[in-house]
Amino acid sequence: MPILEATVAQGGVDMILIAPTAIDALVTPLKKFYDQGIEIITVDTFLGNGDYSVESDFSFPLSYIGSDNEKGGREIAENLARMIGEKGKVYVNSTNPDVSSVNGRVKGFKEGIKEYPNIELVGVDYNMDVQQKATDQTLAALQKDPDIVGIFATNVFSSQGAYQAVVNAGLVGAVKLATWDATVDMINALKKGQVDLVLAQKPYEIGYLAVEWGYKFLKDGTEIPKAVIPGFKYFTPDNANDPAMDEFIYK
């Protein structure tokens, strides 16, 4: 917020594109900018429940441009369930409980995994975007429940931390690992057989669309959809070496 406030104080700001780091805590600060005549587009994460089409305290942004995280969480649950034979214990490592993106992923995963009565979710930990903490938490979870057979890691730090924990514990293959965010490291791990599924968002497209829609609005008042949702791509052992998938790796 100090960076934003200092920038706005210099004048000439007509629009802010921002990935809010909190669902509720940034509503009031961003509303102050909006009340000064500055338009807001939230990118990758949103305020409140993200539904800007309904009048509310947090509906002032022009649009949310980003992934449908709940949908992704449900799809991860379905895929992980299939990989573990629809039975056994699973664990989730996430980042920050007040950020809309990972909140949605965890919520969607919980909803999806409920469809499988023989699967038990044994815990969700939050590493606060610290990769080493994700490793430590995952190792602790594996020690507490040595019969865990599946793990969902919800972002870059969770994925790389959980992956390292599984490798360190000597459980590659025995524990199926579904991760979110297609970093070079995670795709390499998938190719080595150390990770089983990687969900790739489309961050380039999300950023591009935010600028494109923002420009159109500022230029001639073009109405922006209240939500713009690019889809996902899934990396699996079957397509990890396909050149057509290279554009979805975060480079």
C-alpha cells in the first residue's frame, strides 16, 4: 500500500491493475483510490467473493481477470482421486488463507474430494509463501500420517516445497503429487516421474487481457465483462514432452 499511495500521490494515475493479497483487508484502501476517480481491475486474485456484478462493498472494480480457481480445485480432486484408485488419505499444502486464488483452490478441492467416500482429507497447511516451510509441513504430515497416498499443492511455493518433501522422504511414486503452476522445475520433475500432474494457468494471457481491456475502457469507455476467465492446461506424463505444451510453461 505505501508503494501504491506514493505512486498515486504523484498524479496522473487513471487505472490500477492489481492482484490483491487479501480478500478483505484491501477493500477499504483500494476503495479510497476508486473514490478519487481511479479505476481498478483485479488480476489473478479478487476482492470479497469476486462477484462484481452484484452491488456490494467490494464490487467497485471494473473486472476480475484470472482463473476459475474453484473449478481448478475440483478438477485436481477428480484427477488425484483417479490416480490413487479413489481411496486413501490425501493432504493439501497451501499458502495464505486470506488470498482468493488459493482459497478457491482449496475450497474446490474439498468439494471435489467429498465425491469420493473412500478418500480422507487429513489436513490443510498454510506455508505463507515460504517454500522451506512447505517442505517442513509436508514432511511433518507424512510422518503423522505415513499412509498418505496423495498430495495437492496449491501454488509455486507449495508445489516446489511439497515435491521436495516427497523426494526427501523417498516416497516418489508411492505418493501421488498434483501441483498448481507450471514452473520449469515442476515440469522437469514431471518428466522425471517425480510429480504426477501439473496444472498450468495462463499468466501471460491474464496479464495481456488486463491491459487490453483496461486500454479499451480508458480509450472509449468500452464495457468490460465483470469476469474474464482464461482456462487451464494440464501437464501429464503423456504430454510433458509435447512441443505444443511449451508455451504453457512459466519461463
